[in-house]
Amino acid sequence: MKKTKTKTIPFDRSAIMRAVRSRDTGPELLVRQIARSISPGYRLDRKDIPGRPDIAYVSRKLAIFVHGCFWHGHDCARGARLPKTNSEYWKNKIARNVRRDKQNDDRLAQLGWRSLVIWECELRDIDRVRARLERLLSA
């Protein structure tokens, strides 16, 4: 329960976490919009590609992941922040995510794929993200 000045409000962390989407997030939609303007023809959430990239250019063997800083342990201010409650659980959970991301990146490289991670915090500078995507997609 969370107490406010006037009343007690039930606090359900599970309900909050269930509401977090794994696809079609705001950052992902923004990256897809940029990618579409540069080079349409990508595929979404391909289960047959290691890591199930958010965006896949199959013919170019390019996998693009749009990572939330908190969920994937980025070293920015948002990614370095841990919840105050149950922090040991979250520390382990994020460490598993980082480990899984590394394994998926290694598997992609073994299969001859290039991969790009776009962090949520990087989307503050859209021009820079666009330039990165243009460089990769023109190669």
C-alpha cells in the first residue's frame, strides 16, 4: 500500500509491470518511422532470428534492437537506476537480460548478421539516430 496525504492507495507492482509492452512501444515506433523513410522493406519481430529483433532487414542480414535503458542495463542515468523495493530481484533480472542480449549478439555474428542496438535515451537526438541508420542501410 502506498500512503498519500489524504488516503491509502493500493500499490500493485505486478499490474504495473504487466502493462509494460514488449513490442510496438513508443521508441520502437519512432525508430521504425525513421527506418521506413530511409529504406522500407523491413520485417518485425522475426522469431526465426536470434534475439527476435524489433526490426530485421533479412536480405541485408541486419538486425535492429530498440532497447529500453532500464530493462537492458544501459549505463545512462535511467539504466543505472534500480527500484528501491526488491532491488536484488531487479539487479538479477537486468543482469540476465544483459547476458541474454550478449548471447543473441554473438549468435547473430556467427550467422553473419550485423546488429544495431538503439537505446531509448539515444532517441533524444533523432538526427544522430537517423545518421546511424542511414550509414548502416546504405552499406
